[in-house]
Amino acid sequence: MKHSTIRRKLERVDRAIDKAIAAAEIPGAVVVAQTVRHGEPLEYWGVRGNAVVRPERIPMQRDTIFDLASLTKPLATATAILWLIEDGSVGLDEAVGKYLPPFGERGKEAVTVRHLLNHTAGLKPWRPFYEAFAERERKTGERVLCTATAKQAVFDRIARSALVHEPGEAAVYGDLDFIVLAWLVEEVSRRPFDQFCQERIFGPLGLRETRFIPLGDGAPALSGEVRRRTAATENCPWRNRILWGEVHDPNAWAMGGVAGHAGLFSTASDVMHFGQIVLDVWHGRSDLLPGATLRAFLTRQGAPAGTSWALGWDTPSPGASTSGRYFSGSSVGHLGFTGTSLWIDLERELIVVMLTNRVHLVAKRSPFKLRPQVHDLIHEAFAAG
């Protein structure tokens, strides 16, 4: 009886996703959730709609590859920093300028690694670096976009910039913090950021479908098979094409597809696998990540007052979280602009991965209220068990 009740309630999740597709809010979605109730595992898979609408129609599959957008921050960048801290190569409360001397100028001397991880450094949240590079190409004919030149220019411009508030004074979510963190990883490890992530995170954790997709001269071409498994994103007005198998974020694209704030691609299965490892390490059932350091990263910082940020992860904001109404205060998660999210309830041991390509040829740019709705419906269904 319980199983039939759960299945019936989970059908409401399918209907909610189908309604969003019919309203042209998303082309499709892959949603996977899992938990344990009374010692019995419960799982939901929702695979709905299309991964590509144009130039051809390709249905969503369980193994569709998504542009994770800002899920890059916790899955790749924060985890890379976690390993450098565990190795003793980086100190959480050391000045960033200790590792990146060009950064520690113009009032940024007191910015620490912790400040970058919890968005309290005082850097401007976002700057359209790609626009200047595109304009330079237009005027000079010089190739800049998707080159090492552009990547270094982004680092240099952030290094030369001043802060908009004192470190620790406010928590303002942005991309520049994590661009700097990936730069730090490269400088300390003496390896390209994507190589470090593959060697220390994706490979050891068994994330077989998780990767950056480098762009530009010398980058390996994406195979036709992988491209057809990849969800398309925006019909980009300045790149003059539908983005399919290349990063959507314009700054990450300009930097060559590999960046600390965006650029990671993966499947729902891999993101769920990562979430389960985090949960198992938190509860002492796995040592695939360093437990004490991970627990520090997953703990809400509480400073400045009112912030919901942990280190590289967000936590639910009461009454206003995309995680919905039921995720406990002992939960962590993150969103991605392309329509992706991962939420982990560390207390109730529930994980929900929601991957969509909401920016691909939708009729309108909606506020995307589907996330909390789906999370609530999954909670209510599993609670019936």
C-alpha cells in the first residue's frame, strides 16, 4: 500500500514537469531523487521533454549531459580548494595574495580564501569581460576569445580591480570569487584547473561523465556521439548560434571553456553520485573526501549576520529557498543559471538533482518556480513511505 501511495504521489512530480514543458518554461528535464525510509531505499527518476529542440528534436534521456553552470562552484572549485587545504598547500584563513601576489593589491590585501568561498570578499559580483574581448576582435581582427590571452586578461583585470565593500562586511553572490579560486588552484598545483579536477576529484570519485569542455585552438573536438547526448542551451545573439556542447556562460566561454564559476558538464547520475559521496562522508561511511574538512565546508558561516552561505555551498533561506519548504536547516545545495540544481538534506539523507536546459528556446524567461515545487512534491511523496 505504501509503495502504491508513493508512486501515485510521485506522478505529481511528472505532471508538474510536464506542465512547465507545456507552458514553454523549459524544453525538458531530468530529475533524480533518493533517500532511505525505514531502512528501505526510495528513488525517483523523471525524464521528460527534449534535450534539443533545434536544429533537431532529441528527447531527454537518463544519460543526457547538461551544462551545469554554477554547479561548477561546489562540484569542482570548492572541492579542489578543499583538497588543497587538506594537503596543507592552502590555508583557509590565509590571504589570497600569499598565493596570488598580483591579487593582493588595491585594498585586497585582507581578502582570504574563506572570503572567496563564502562570497564575502568584496569583489564586484560580475563583469562582462567577454564584451571587451569581442570588441577588440572586431576592431583589430586579432583572435582573443577562447584563448589563453583572454583567460589571463580576466585574471589581470580582477587583480587590478578595487573592492566594492570591505572583506567580511557583506555576502554578495558572484562569479569573480570563484574565477579567482580556480586561478589559485592553478598557481598552487602548477596544473591546469581542469586537469587538477580530473586527477583529484572526477577520477577518484568515479564521476565518469563529468568534465569541462575546452574551447579554442588545440582543444579536442567534441565527438558527435557526446554532442548528441548533450542538452542544448541558448540561441546566443552575440555568438550567432544555438549553443550545443559548449559552455553557455559568456565569460567562461571567452576564457576557453574552463573556469572556476562555470564550464562543468555532467549527467544526473554523476551529480547524484557526487551528492551521495558527500552524504556518506558527512555520516562517516566513506573516506573518499576528507571528512573534517568537508564538514567545515558544509557548515553555514553565520558571518555576516543573515548570510546563508557555507563554503562553496548554500543553505536554505527560511521562506525563500529554491529548495522548497521541507529541506531541513542541515541541508546544502547550489543552483546553476541554465536550470540546474543539487540539494542534499544531511539530516534526513535526501538528495534531489534537478537538471534542465531552461534557457534553450523557451518562449519566455520565467522566474523558474519549478524547483521548489518539485522539491516539495518529492518530499511529500517520500514522506508517505
